[in-house]
Amino acid sequence: MDNAEASGRAWRDEVRRQPTVEQDREALGRLIDHDADPFEVDLYELASEPRTLLINRAQRSRAGQHARHERRRRDQVQRPPVDDNADDNVRHH
């Protein structure tokens, strides 16, 4: 595994391990209800911005897509390819 692949894997693992922006926003909302700290309010507003939500969802989606791609690739290596011509009972339309 080269440095770029290792770095990408570390980033994807970190993205999947972190809570979503929606979860962060909910936690910040509970904190704001408790003490209304100005810094927490700023963080809540940032987490509520559509662009922040969009970026977070895109990152999580990309990390998930790559994980599925790696699983399919591993499965293909472990499972021999199916030869459609090996079955004499195959009908050709």
C-alpha cells in the first residue's frame, strides 16, 4: 500500500468514525438549551448551514462508496469468475 492509498484509507476511516453534522447539531442544541454559550451558538449555526450539511453528506457518501468498492473487489478475488458457457443447459434466445 502506497502513501496515497494509506492516507485515503485513514481519511475514510476517520469520516466514518465521526458523528454526522446532524448529530453534532443536535448535541450542540442540547448544550445551548442548557447554557446558551456564544461559542456553542456559533458552532450550531455553522452545523446548520446547508453547505456544511452537503459537504458532510458527500464526504460520508464517498467514504461509503469506496468501502463498498473495496468489499466487491475483495469478493471478486476470493470467488472465481462464473463461466456462462460452461453450462450446457443455457438457453440462447
